[in-house]
Amino acid sequence: MAMTRWHLLAATAWVWVAAVASQPSVAARAQSTPAHQDVSFATSDNCLACHNGMAAASGEDVSIGVAWRASMMANSARDPYWLAAVRRETIDHPSHADAIQDECSICHMPMAHTAARAAGGRGQVFALAPGAGNSEAQRLAADGVSCTLCHQIGPERLGTRESFVGGFALSPKTADGSRMYGPFDVESGLAKTMNSATDAVPTKSDHMSQSEVCATCHTLITEAFGPSGEVVGSLPEQVPYLEWRHSAFAKEASCQSCHMPKVKDAPIASVLGERRDTLSRHTFLGGNFFMLRMLNRFRAQLAVTAPAPELEAAAQATLRQLASDTADVTITRADLAAGRVEAEVAVRNRTGHKLPTGYPSRRVWVGLTVRDAAGAIVFESGVVDPAGRIAGNDNDTDPRRFEPHHEEIRGADQVQIYEAVMAGPDGAVTTGLLTATQYVKDNRLLPRGFDKATADRDVAVHGDAARDSNFTDAGDRVRYSVPVKGSGPFTVEAALWYQPISFRWADNLRRYDAPEPRRFVSFYDAMSSSSATVLARATATTR
């Protein structure tokens, strides 16, 4: 959620309405953007007629529109947590309420925001929330991060600080039409067909396959406000691109490599589409399985239009990726000595950024269970309850405290949690983005090649992990020395858990008497028992 400064994006007034879009998509069932109006974008249904119904040689359905409409990108304006958080910030900082909505809409409602700016206005959030109405601005907002937004981003200033916080540059319209960037050269006859139908000029550019495009909205630096509305500091709210750039992955793989994985031998369109050696899937897999399922379960209240089976398929694909490609956990030692189990657990991040990354509500933790010879549990650390709380976590018990980074755990009241904990200028722990100026803890697992000693402030390790020699880009090693009763041998089980929206980040919204926070908290309470998933497991037996 971007909230630091507001950008006057280049006004690129043009209309792109496909004459071939005779089949209204589920993603824009209400109405597409009408022709010949002074807006910069067309809604996604204008693209889907030609970019659905696509199959790879393997038979896999690689329809771009189908994959996209069940993604968090397509549903960015519907995200009930985001809406609740924006409302919370406007309540906390009322003198900045209009500016907060303007800036938060840059990346969650980018087409509506840009159109408003081009007309001399400001972006809005609550008036344009899906379900609020069917005006042109509301349709653009409801389409989220849509086709004609991303494919118009030009190469200018990508990778620079000016491009962050939604500072993307949209390419101006040419005499032939509006440029739509992609990774392929399009044969001239097909390009003319597309141009005559849509006023779009397909344009090959390598920048569309580069991480810097994603960085424009996934690198967010927020400003914090004091009690009188004055600026009191800033915070790197979420910076996965900068984490990636400081890792070995910057020379090996782009964001798109993992989040838009390629399929072999597939067409780029269903209408006269040329087959390509590879095509990037538009699934945009991330880590928010919980929100995908929340969108599905409360689809009526959130005006969700993607079909329920597609949203569940997206959630399942997210869970599969989390379980197969995200992290490893191993138990490198398990001994019994003087009535205590002595064990060492090693965890390793397999992604190209910190784990977890992105919005700081996310956390990963080690759940450790010891069982006796009869299978009875004799010790547990890191148990998650139905409300989404982690047993032993200081922060879930008391919002003013937080669980420290541990090198050794000796009791059930301690748990190793990998997370970013924010605080205000006075050091008080907070989940308010526009109150926070610092991280008092950031021990999120580092990607391979990430040197914590040379990391700059925006991606630094904070707290005890900075001094832990066992916390490196190779992972983290945690010692356990825990008392046990009963007869051995004892079985030690380690599970690496992940939660996209942690208990404290949800629970802190309860005190806000406004529709969006009340709605989200009710959704969370209904689903909190399924708010976490296991990334990896390991088992060992004491000697």
C-alpha cells in the first residue's frame, strides 16, 4: 500500500476498445469502458476475446485472461484487508485523508488513479471500491492492475528511485496508436489487425521481462506522520526488488521467472495468434493464498467476478508453490541428555528475496514438537491456535511487545518467528504504516548471496539477528534445549509455518469503528483457523 508522496503521472489520454470484444468476460461482466472517452485505458474484457481460449502444445490452458482474473493483481481493488488498512490510516491521520487515498490508489486502482490525475483530480479509494457503482471511474478501479496498465509501462527511469511508489512512466500515444509493450515481435500483418481493431500498436521491448517493471509498485517507501500531521520519518514498507537486487538472484532470475513461469510452445492469442517457444503465464503467483480464499468465500460482499473454481485453483497453485519452492527445514542434530532433548533446526530460504517479503503483516516461524516413544506430545513451541495466534509469541499476547530473535530456545514460551516488526519514533511497536519510522526487528530469512554486513538501510537486518553468526544467506540455525518426561527415544518434528496476515495485524483493526475494518475483522474471524500453512517439515529421532 503506497503512501509516501503523490505522483502526477503522465497524462496519456487515449482509448483502446476492441471491436472484437463481443464476448463480455466474467472479469468485467457489468460493462466495458465505452468508446471515445477521454480515459487512458480500456478494461480487461476488451483484451480477453483474443487472449483467452489459448492452449499450449501440452494441452494446458494458458489463457491470459482466465489466469489473470483470479489473481491478486486483478482483485487489488477488492482486497478487504487493503481497504480496511487504508481506512485505518485515514482515521489515524485525518489531515492527510485525501492524500492517503490518492496515493494508495496509485497501485491498487492504477487506471482510475491515472485517469483522475489526467483530469486534474486526485485518486479515490472508498468511492470507487468495487460494488459502489458502475461509473466509468468505478469500472476502471474495479479492474485492478489490468492489461492496459502494465503493458503501457515504458522503459523510462525503471530501476531508479523515481520509479518506485508507483512512479511508472506510461508511454505516450503515437500517430499510429498506443504502444502495447510485450516480449515478442509481432508479424506486421497481425500487428495491423490488432491496431485496426484496438488502436494498439504491439511493440517488442525487453524491459517487459525485467524485474524493474514489477519494482514500480512493489517498492514502497512510506512517510510517517506525527500527532499534528507533520512528517516525522520514513520507512521501507516493502522492498522485495531491493532485496532481490542485493542477492545472487539478481544475476540469475527475474521476478517474472518465478511469478510468471513460462510454458513451452504456446500461442500469444487465440485469434490468429503465433505460437512461441515460450509464453509467460499470467498467474502472478505470490504468497497470499489466504486472501484468495477470502475473496472467494465472501465474493458477494466484495463484488468478486472471477469464477469460484478459478479463485480456488489460484489458491491451490499458490499453496503448491509455497510447499515446493519456498523454503527448506532440516533437523541437523537430535540428542537426549540429562532429561532434555538437545536439537538443532536449520531453515533455508529458497526464494530470490527475504522470506517472507512484501507487506509486513507476513510471518514465518518454526513449530517444534517432541513426542515420546508412545507418541504423546511432551514439548511444543510455536503452536498456532484457531484464532491465528502463535503460542509463546509476545506480540500476539501484548501488542506493545514483540518476540525477539532467538539463537537458543529453552521453553514453550519461546518461538522463533521470522518477521519485520515496525515501531514509531518513540520505539513503540505499531502496525500503522504511517506511524512507523523504523524496524525494531527484521530477521526475515535472507536469500542466497545476500550479505547482511553490506546491506543498506532499506534492506538491512535489524535486531538480534544482525549479531547472530548463524543467521546468514545460507539460512538460520536454531538450538533447542527443552525438558522432557517419559521414555525415549523421542521424535522431534519441525514445521516451518507461514501466515500472510498475522494475528496482530488483523486484531489491531478491531478498535476502528468503520465499515471496512469491521468487515475485514469479521471475515478474518470466520477464517482464522485456516490463516496459516506449512512450507516444509522435517523429523528426527533422538539417539
